[in-house]
Amino acid sequence: MKVSLNQLKQFVDFELPPVDELVQKFNAQLGVVEEVVDLADKYKDARIVKVVECEKHPNADRLNVTKIDAGTGELIQVVCGAPNVHADMWAVWLPAESTVPATYDDAEPFVLGARELRGVMSHGMLAAADELAIGIDHEGILEINPDEWKPGDVAIEPGASFAEVYGLNDTIIDIENKMFTHRPDLFGQLGVAREVAGIYGHKFTSPSWYGDAPEFASAEGLELEVTNEALDKVPRFMAVALRDVEVKPSPVWLQCALVAMGAKPINNIVDVTNYVMLLTAQPTHAYDYDKLRGGKLVARMAQDGEKAELLNGKTYELTGNDIVIADDEGVVGVGGIMGGGNSEVSSETKNIVLEVATFDMYAVRKTSMRHGLFTDALTRFNKGQSPLQNDHILNLLMMSVKDVAGGEQASDVSDEKVFEDENDDYFNDKYFPASLNLDDHFINARLGLKLSEAEMCQLLNNVEIHSHSMDGHGDYLCVKVPFWRTDIEQPEDIVEEVGRLYGFDKLPRELPLRRTSPTPQNIDIVAKSRLRSTLAQAGGNEVLTYSFVHEQVLTKAGQNPTEAFRLSNALSPDLQYYRLSVLPSLLDKVHMNVKAGHDEFMLYEIGKAHHVDVLGEDKLPKEFARVAGVYATKSADGDAPYYQAKRSVDYIAEMLLPRSGVRYVRLDTYDSPDFAPFAQLVKPFDPVRSAAVEIDGKLAGVVGELRQSVAKNFKLPARVAGFELFVSPFVGEQMPEYLPLAKYQTVQRDVSYRVAESVQYDELVRAAVAESVDARISLEPVAIYQPEGSDDKTVTLRFTIEPYAATLTNDATTALIDDISSRVVAATAAQVV
């Protein structure tokens, strides 16, 4: 992310510190700085001049001899070959001994000199836009319009610094993109400016065009039908038509601003869409209205096999999982990534359609990986932009287009969105910014600080995270998250914000005090550790292989790849599938160990397997924990390899399950309904020379020799056998279930119960403990009060409710608390106070 200090200065009301100090602050409180570019040095010699005289070169038809006023007191002669050079024009002059900006970063930059051109001395050159690295135009020199708006206060006069007049006396700070993965707002200059103000302790106020809700006027003149057929992937889709625009090169200030932020000027319409994106982090797009067939613009999912010709000149075959923008006859862009070549704005364009949309971050990310498409718009969309900013951005975009290209609104503003208003349930659950209630102790205890409530509020309010104390609730804070902070969802996020804005380097270097208790052992880890120890004692060597395998590993083992999950973005061509069992991964390692000179050995691995038809309650692939082993020897003497593998299984059972019954049933005669889901597990085994393993009457795995075809495919020695067992029989207890953090707003309620003095506290708690399929409910004591001489006491409990599916309404919360209280009353004869 390239940050322009000149752009930041437009949004903050204090003087920025020296660059070195600013970089240090960025590294500590914002993001890692990769590079600092002194743009001013690149343009330090460029001067604005006035062409006073212009005559034909006496010895060349295509050259002109000019005399320019560079503010030095005398005219300077420059030979120029541009067709548009003329007397009385303002241009940019690069004097002798200066470096052409377009070559500044080259290994051998081009340095100008004073030399004769066809017998006439020329001092330096008058520069074209591409030579100044602010555009692609080389048809003529850059002509300066002195009446055009300029970002600086420097007047246009002979000899004025081109960099100072147009804001190229700038420093660019390039921050590593990965630092902002969770912060979509920081992919725009406005968001970075807000954070810079916050880390320097200044209050930031967003400009009115971003903070105030816009009102759009009705208009007519161009028919535009806008629809959104993919609301679950395109939560908001806004568009409007403008007519009578003039497509031309952008004003010089806009070209220079884009260059400073790392973009390339193209034409005024495209440049404005890019400028707004770089400013606000919200990508936008412009279509040529007259190229939209049927006057329609629709967001929808692509059809399998549908083609899209994009702005990069390439044609892509789409799938039904790709979001597209289409007109009445076909695709005109891939949503969130790139527009189509068939709707491109060109110099002939007179009418345009402006689009500001929000696309599902996961959908566009998968599309980009599928088709190898990567753009600046994608970089921002796959971070999760908020749909609540779209109307603000469209309003700014319309004003900006009118400023640089003229035109007028020619249709109503269409706003196709998944929510109706701020009271819509879907809106509240998914897009409405969080409102959090927490106390200052919660924050201080985690940071090791002693900040006051007012100090915390000030830090948050500086970056427009609106916070204030809760009346009548002591040290509680009420925090209202702004719509652009999509990353803040829970109280811990506020702790991080306070710590970062205060300065992590200022936190005390000591561990916070905690009451600790022994951490309960993870029974799954304990079981696997015991398995490792036992197999090592049995002579096994543990290997670790990927859970992903090549298709050939599956087919060599006789397994069906269609029953395995296939990865759409595999790490490499050799890791395309989730494995169906662990044993084939071990078989793939036997041959290389034999070649390495090992005559007899046993390999084992504890890993996971998956099956495409077996999903958990959360619709995610279910993981099967397995332990597999393979015994191999080049010797032709000794017992059948089956017995060697069986001895290993017997030893595991004897050491880890001494009181369990182990039974072996020949595989070709085994008949159990438990066996069907594990059909792929037994594919490598020879059914006549293998057995199903039962522990306490339940299927626990397979042991035996391998099919001849499998041995041949893996180039195994003559005597090989293996086993694969389920880990679950060795765990012994029910595995703890994973409970995800609550995604929706947590609610707290304090309830006081008046009970008899004889009622013990734990009786009250046991009655109050509640379970709910919709929320996680926990409680903690707040106070126990018994007036002197009274036979009753009042116990106040604080219930914390963390909903799983949706933000709880006041009525739903009350219903939960009433249900709990009814049980407490029934069990303890309590009164709810």
C-alpha cells in the first residue's frame, strides 16, 4: 500500500513529523514499512516555462526552435520535435544535466545535456507526459493550463517548480499489504490518514462527503435498468448514468496524484475511478453506456462455460461460481476484478454508467485464483469492504467526474441491496457495525495499564470509534463501531485498538496477575503420545507426510479419487487430493528406504483421512484420526509378513488397552454394517490375507498383506504387510468439542434473587446454569447482600449471553433470562428482585 504524505496532509489538521519519525511510528503502530520513496528528488529539476518564440528548424522539417522563459532573466533555446509546441504555451522543461523522470529508476538513467540538433544548439528538452512518467501520451509535449486547479499554493510562473505546483514534492511510504489484511479501510489514503491522526493523539473527522449520508436527485435522459440477481454474493450494487461527458487526458494535478499513489493515468474517466478507489479503498468502475446492450446492467452468477473478454485483452471461460456484470446479451465484466473490453470507456465515449458495488470477499478471491486474475480492485475487495460506504463513494465519484469531464446525471441512482434499512434483521446480523459494552478493567487487565475511562474514550474517539461512558454503570464503556471498521466484532478487538493507539511499546514489561489452575490434559494429544511411544518401543520409525497426496498415490493403492476432496488451489501438482487413508502415504515411502539400503524396517504415522461424502454438522469435511504402519523386509525367510504386522497391533492393544478384547476376522468373510463407510480404507489390502480388527466388539481397523497390484504399483519388496487403526479406541473419553467465538454482539444481564439464608450459593448457581442451542450462557457472581437481622439474603448474578446465529433482540434476551429465573425460583423458592 503506497501512502502519499501530500495526500495525508489534505486530511489531517496538524503538521506531520519528519519522515524518519513517521516511519518509526508506522512500524510500531500501523504496519511494516517496506520502502520510502523520495518522489521530490525524481522531479527536482523539472521547471514550468513559457514558450515565448517558436520557429521552424532551418535544417529539419519536423523540428522547431523555441525560446523559453524559465525565470532566469534571459530566454533559453530548446529544439523540440513535438507537433503541438507553439508560442505562448506553458510547458515543462528539463534543463541540461537533469535526469529524465521516466528513466529515474533505470539502471542507467538518461541524463540530458546541451547539444546541437541539426546544427542548432538545444539546452535540455520540453517534456511529454510519458517522459515525465505521469502518463502514456507521447504525441506531444505536456501543455500546462495555468487556469486549471492545482493542489498547491505555488503560482504558475516562469521557472516555477513542476513538483511543487502539482504536488510531486512528495514522499511515498510503501507499507507491506499483508499488514492490512484485516483492515480494508487502510487500503485508501483516507483510512491511513485517520490512523495517523489517532497514533499521534489528534482527533480525526472524516470529510463530509464520506461521513454524511448523501441525497441523490432524480434524473432522466438515458434508460438504465439495473438488477441484482446475486444478492448473497453482491450485497449492494449501485449504478447511475451520466451523459455528455468529454473523455480526454486528465488534468495535470490528477495525473500527478495518481502517479504518487502508484497508478498509471489513462483518461479522465478511468483516472477518476482509480483516484476515488485509492482515496477511499472502495473500487469503482465506469462503462460506456452506448456499448451496454439493451440499456441494462445486471449483477449475477456466470453460466458454466460462459466467455468473458476483459480489459487485459484476454478471454476467460467462466464457471457458475464466478460473479459477473452483464448487459442484455452477455458478460461485460467479472465482478470485483476487471471490466470487459466490450464496455470500455474510450475517446469516443459520450455517455457513461458509474458503478459502485460490494462483492463477497471469498467469491472474488476464488475467482481470481481460478483464472489467474489479480488487480488493485481485487486486492481491496478480498479484504471485505463494507457495503455501507457505497452511496458515499458514488456521490463523490459523480461529483469528481463532473469536475474533470463535465456531463450531467441522466438516470435515477439504482441501489440494489440485500437489506432494506438499518432495522432489517439480515442487515443487523451481517453488516451493521458492532455496538459493544465493556468496562475499563477488562481493557486494563489485558494490557497491564491503568488508563482511565476518559483516556480510553479519547483514544477511540480520535479514530472515530465513538465511545462514551454508560450512565449509571460505573466504569462501563459503550462503543459504537463505524461502518468502515469491519474487523471489530468483539470486546477483545477494542482491547487491541486501545493498546495499539496508546502504543504497544509503552505497555509495562510484566505479566498480568492471574489466578491459575492446572490446564486439563488434552486426551487426544495424550492418546497420540502414548501411541507414538508404544510403536517406537515396537521398533517403528515415525514419518510425517502431507495430508494432501497426488492422484497417483490413490490409484496405486486401488482407491477411487472421486471419493476424495480435490483442492482447487493446491500447493503443488503433487498435492491435489485429501487422502482417503494414511497407509498409501507410507507405502509411497517404502521403495525409497529400500533403495537407501534399509533391509528391514517398520514405518508408522499418526494422521488424518477424509471422505468427500462424510461431513460434520458444520458441513465441513469430517476428519478421521488414524494410526497406520507398514512392515517391509527384503529377506525371504521368517514368518509371513501378516504375522509381523499383527504382532504390532497386538502389542499396541496389550500396552494401551490391556483389559479390552481384540478380535481378528478374515477380511473376505467379514460382514458388518460398520464396515461400509470405510470401503476405501481396505482397498490396498488382500482380502484373503488380511483381517478386520475389532476392539470390544467394534470395528477398529484393518491389518494384513497387500494386493499384488498395489505391491507392484509402489515397487514394494517381496514381504510387506501393514495396518491402519482408528485412534478413537485409544482416546478413552469423549473429545471436547470446539466452540467458536461468538460472532454477534454479547449481551449481559444482572439479575438479583432474594433467597432464604439457608440456601447455599452453589444451589442457586446449579439451578441457574442454562444450556441453549442458540447461545452460550455463562454466569458470575456480582454481590451477596444480607441486611443485619434479616433471615433473607440477596444474590446478584451476571449472565453473559453469546449468541451463535444472530444478534439477540431485547425480547429474546428477556425470554432467556425469564426461563432461567423460573428454574431458580422453582428450585430455591427465590424471589426475583
